[in-house]
Amino acid sequence: MSTVQRQNVQWDQVIKAFLFAKRAIGIAETTQALYISRLRMFRDFHFKTGLPCQSPLDCNPQCIQRFIVYLTQRNRRLITAFGYY
């Protein structure tokens, strides 16, 4: 398994665990769909930009800042960009 594939699996496992925990406390389906959409965008951003994070657990504040800049450069309104955080 390549490093990229391994990293993708690690991201997906952490995202699935997060969603499982949220479903256990009874989040709405619409909220779950929102989480899935935003977490996938965050994951894809990391892969596209080549950041070294092996999973969301490895992200530091600079990763979050870069993601917010990435969103605002793609015409996301600032309030929407901060909604991802």
C-alpha cells in the first residue's frame, strides 16, 4: 500500500470514528451530511496541497489557517469559511 493510500485510509478511519461518535449521541441526518461534506473537503484539501498530516488528529493550527485561506480564495464567504472550523 502506498503512502498516499495509507494516509487516505487513516483520514477515512478517523472521520468514520468521529461520525460514529456523533451518531451515538443522536445528531440529525442533515448535520451528519454537513459534517461529511466539510470533512471530505478538509481531507481533499490536505491531499491536494501535500500537507504532511497523516490524519485530522495530526493537524496543527497552521493547517486550519491554510484551509480557511484556501476556502476564502475560492470565494467562500468568511462566515462560511469559519463554519468549517
